[in-house]
Amino acid sequence: ARMRFPPLEPKTHSMGIALALVLLAWARVGVRGEQVDTKSNLYAITEENAHLIDEGEWMLEFFAPWCPACQKFDPVWTEFGQWADDVDVRVGKVDVTAESGLSGRFLITALPTIYHVKDKVFRIYEGHRSLDDLMTYVEEKKWQSEDPVPWWRAPSSPFMVLLGATFKVSMALRDVHRVMTESYGIPNWAAYGLFALATIIIGVIIGTIIVCLADCFVGRKQPRPRPPPTGASKKEPEPSEGSKEASEGESNAHSKEKGRHRRKGGKKND
């Protein structure tokens, strides 16, 4: 006889479905960490998997879907990705419209922009954008004769990380503005007014927090004692009674001596 299991209760069935969805979500996150197009052998680099470029040799293209020059260069870059294994390099693409943080960290000012990355050393590729030139650049290691970007401009430097965060905040504010005007029908002037009010409120809150922290950790300084006025003269100590009597006796003896000298002088004149 076959064993029959009791039917699952509704609660158990729901928990099983929820667990399956969680596992599926984790699996999708793990797959997204690579995001490799098997046909073109191109890596889609995002904020989540940007750590991949820290190891090995990479060629990265920063593009935008609306850019005509990027659209013209896309077939060459796709073919270059297919030959990447022959020259032992990884080829990736970064969509600046979706990855504003990476666009800020790499300081992208023109499209398309190509970076060569080797062991966390970044160089901007400025050669011709043909397949032969790209292959020769990597195969013959022409990047060794080029200077890397300065340390402060490297994407891992604190300045570029801060700039990338600024780019992300600006893009988030733009999305909020679009939702306010398009979805809720708020006029542009009212949306900008709300942004200004929110900026003032946030500034006041941050300033208050900084002042409170300064008072807690630094503390208040004790006031310094005021120096005495420069024109004030020091008071001389009053003489005691014994010193007064001694001084009076000296003055009397001195006056008697003067009187004797005067008398002697008068007798000589007579």
C-alpha cells in the first residue's frame, strides 16, 4: 500500500510559498551579481557588482541608450566582448542613466567613455575606437605607456565616492520631482517651493544636531580672569607704630645736629 500524507493546512501552504519566493529572490540577487550576456560576453556593471572590477583586467564602456555615438559604437564593443577571452580581458558596460553613482565616481563628462582597469589602477582609453585598435591596446599592453588617473580622481578615492553620492541624490530628487509633477499634478513652482522648504528644515535639524554634539563633547570654556588696569598704582603698606616712633626719633636727632652746627658757626663769626 502507498503511504498517503495528510493534506497541507492553509497556513503551512502559505508559509511554503513565502519561503519559495524568498529563496527565488535570493537566487535572482546572486545571479544579478554577474549579469553576463552569454552571447556578447559583456558584463553589465552596476553599483551592486562594481567590486568585480577590483580584480583582473577590465575594459569598461560608459554609455547612454539615447546617445547616437554610443549606438554607432555598440556593434564594435559587442564584437570586442566576443574576443575578450582571447586576450584575457573582461569587457563591461555601464549605463549612466541607470547608474548615476558610478557615473559620478568615474567623472564621466563625455559619451561614450572607455576605461582600462588593471588591479585597481584606472586609465582612460583615448585611442581609436575600432576593433583592431582595442585588441592591440590590450594584447600589446599599450596601456603601460599611459599615465593613470590621479589618486584623487580614482573612483575609490573619498572625493569621487562623495561625488558619486551627490549624483545619486540629485537623480533621486529629479525622480521625486517628476512624480510630484506628473503623478500628483503639482505645479513646478510649488514643487520647487517644497524642495526649498525641505532644504531649510533639514539644514536647521542638522545644524541643531551639530551644535548639541559640540556642546556635549567639547563643553563650555571657563571665562578667563580679567587683568588689572594698567594705570592703577600699587598701594604701599602702611608703616607700623614702632617704625613710626623710630622715624620720629631719627628726625628729632637730625634736627638737633643741625641746630648744633648752626650755633658753632655763629660763635666763629663773632
